[in-house]
Amino acid sequence: MPVDWGPRYANLQRAATLPWTDGGRCAVREASEPWPVLAERCYQALDHDRIEFHDLTGKCSVASAGAAAVGLGVWEPALKYLYSLEWG
């Protein structure tokens, strides 16, 4: 039976652009899941010191604020929100 590589391949390409502390192993393991599931499960494996937020939709006010203006506890929900967005 043929495998649909479309979503998995798209997730792997998307994950390859992100900084991972585990070399991307979590993203590879979860690549067959929908992107929001992969992002949620692999959130802790992201290199949080190297992520820069850009809210292109204007829907997340936290992502638009500077790091000095926002407490660290607020960044986690912001990241989860941004990674839950569908990228076209």
C-alpha cells in the first residue's frame, strides 16, 4: 500500500528550519502527526534561546512585544499559539 509522504515531508521541511536541542529527533519521530500536534509534543526540544517571534498575522500581541517587556512565563503560551497556526 503506498504511503502518503505529503504531510510528513511537509512537516520535516518545516521542522528543518527550526533550532532543535535534540538535533530534530523529536520532529522526525512526530512528523506523521498534524503540525500542531508535532509542535506541542516537541515544544521542549526547541532551542528557546534561538527562537525569534514574528507575528505576521497580527493576532498575538505577546509575539510583537520585546523580550524585556514580557515575562518569561508568557512566552510559552505565545510559542504554542504561533506553532498552532497553519502555515500555507
